[in-house]
Amino acid sequence: MTESQRTATAGPRVSLSDDQLERYARHLILKGVGVRGQKRLLASKVLIVGAGGLGSPVALYLAAAGVGTIGIVDGDVVDASNLQRQIIHDDGHVGMAKAESAKLGVNRLNPDVRVNTYRTMFAADNAADIIDGYDLVVDATDNFAAKFLINDACVLAGKPFIHGGVVRFSGQLMDYVPGKGPCYRCIFREMPAAGEVPTCREAGVLGAAVGVIGSLQAVEAVKMITGAGDLLTARMLTVDLLSMNIRAVPLPEHEPGCPVCGDHPTITTLDPDNYIQPSCAV
């Protein structure tokens, strides 16, 4: 039994309609998904923080896969400069709230998916309430404060999440599953100082690069839900698209001194003063 199969729950008692049998036919014959895995997808609830370059492929591929409920958190509006990479939006949606534009894109692809929208920035004072009720969280944000907040909120709530990050032509991703490996703060203990690491707005980003990383995040979410394969716990996948160098870097199993998931945690609540940047999407 694989690690992800150990973390998967028993298949829900859901019957597939004739339309669903046709729509998900390629999943139903796929070893590792099948009928049981598809039922898990239909019963699952996934929260995506950020409806931008990463969130776009995540939302579209999870909708196509049949995830039953998708939550989308984004307090921004669609801008023309987003359209180079944020493929869930289009020219006619410039000026529209990103969460609502993303909902239209999801339901255009699969009208059976229930989409919950949160037209707000993911912040310390709303994070716990927003993630409540979801099975897992996908980090599709572009700044360190948001990433540390997602990590800390999920660790405190006992929720798995999938980290992703991209800048220029490179990206990375890893999974956090409670009790199965290090959290994001185990690896990156403190947030970099403001301006120390350039953002996509400052350094640029290849549109297809966020598509690659976001698609891989969607793969990890499907694996996490269905129990297929091995998850990226205790490993970080790094992708350099200029050289096409892709590596799975081993990570420590657990950091006992981690301030949020360690043996003697010092972060036990979400203090707004610790997360000062808004949760912008890539």
C-alpha cells in the first residue's frame, strides 16, 4: 500500500449517473482511480487560494476530473496583464472579480461542479473559517506571507495542502500531509525580508511555466484524493524549464524544532502581524 493510499478515506457511497459514466470513462478504466477513485473525487472538497496563473490550471483540471466542490479565494480583479498566464480568465472578464471569473470558467467546463467563491484576500482573520469544511488546500499564491499563512492555518487545522511556486522559468511544489513529513515552515523557517526575493511582477514569469506547476499541483490533488501513487511528502519537486532539469529533492522527514508542527510549537494561533502581505495570485 502506498503512502497516499494510507491517507485516503474509504470510498463514499455515491452512484454514478449515465452522464458521469461517459464523462469520466477514461478515469474509470485507469488503474489507481477507477470507480472508487472517481466517487472520492465527486465527494471531495478542494480549496484553491489564488485564481491566477497557478490557480487557473488547478481549477480547470480539478473541475474536469470531477471534484465535487471547489472553493476559490481571491480578492483581486482581472487585469489585462493577467491574461498572458491566467488562462481561466479571458479578455471579456477584464475588471471582473477573479473569483467570479474563475467560477464561470469552471462551470463552463463542468456545470456539475459546485463552486464556492470568496471575494477577499486570504488573511489571518479569515483563514481558519475559510478552510473549514474542505478536504485539502492548494496554495496558488505568489508571496511568502500568504504561503506561510496557508501552511500555518493548515497545520493548525490538520489539513493537507499542496504548495506551488513559480518565478521566471522555474517552479517548485511539495505536499504537506499531517503526520507524513515536513511542513513548509520546516523547510523555510522564516519569511525572507521584504524585497529580498523578487516577485513575478518584478522578475517576470513565463506563462506556460505556471501552467506546468499548476497542472502538477492538480495531479497531486487527484492523487491525494484517490490514493493513487506516491505523494510529494518529504520531497520537493523542482522544475527548471530553460534546461528541462526536473528533480525530486529529498527533504527531512520532520523538524522537531519547527515553530508550528514541531515538538514544542510556539505558533498556536494566526497572528495578523505575522502575515502582512495580501494573498495575491501569481
